[in-house]
Amino acid sequence: PERIAKTGFRFQFPDLLPALDDLLS
């Protein structure tokens, strides 16, 4: 599930990818 969410967010919020990566890690 995390992988799918991370991929979805990556397309919708590419600028927030680093922040999301930090939160999801």
C-alpha cells in the first residue's frame, strides 16, 4: 500500500516527494 501511495503522490505532488519520502520512510 505504501508503494502505491508513494507513487500516486509522486505524480500529484512531485515537489513534495522529498517530504513525503521522509514521512513514509
